[in-house]
Amino acid sequence: MIAESSKKQMEYFAVIMVTLTSREAAEEGMTIRQYLIKERCIHAANLLKYSDYDLSTIAEYFCFSSQSHFGNQFKKVMGMTPKEYRTRYKNTSVYIPEEDKK
């Protein structure tokens, strides 16, 4: 009984997620696939900046079929390769406005 209820809840939430993702993709003029690739690349950029994981580990973590595929998709979305992104942004600090430092 409980398992059946949990299964129905999971199915319900899956439908909601697909609906929300579809709307967000449509708002940005993309297919769902393009939207999901973009989101994966944005989150991968965060790992490139704030971690020391190698590119193949990041590619695998975000379910890209290969490091090469990750690099190609990342460049399309971010305008530079993952290595270039890491080199440019790895050691940048977070901006804190002067009034917040007091």
C-alpha cells in the first residue's frame, strides 16, 4: 500500500519536472535536449571553477558520453573549452561590494 502510494507520488513529481523543464526550454526558445545540455554545462562550469576534478570525471558526472562530447557541448554553450574556462576562472574570487565588507 505504501509502496504504491510512493510510486504514484514519484510519477506525479516526474510529470511536474518534465512540464517545468518544457516550459523553461520553450521560454528560452530551445528544445528540452538543448536546455538540459545547457544546464549541465552551467553546473559543470561551477565544478571547473571550484574543484580540482579532472575533465573526464566532470564529463562522466554530468553524463556526457565522453570527454570529447563534453568539450564540444561546453564550447557551444559557454563559448570556450572546459580547459580554457578553468584557466580563466579557477582562481577568481567572489565579488563582494564595498558596503558589504563593513
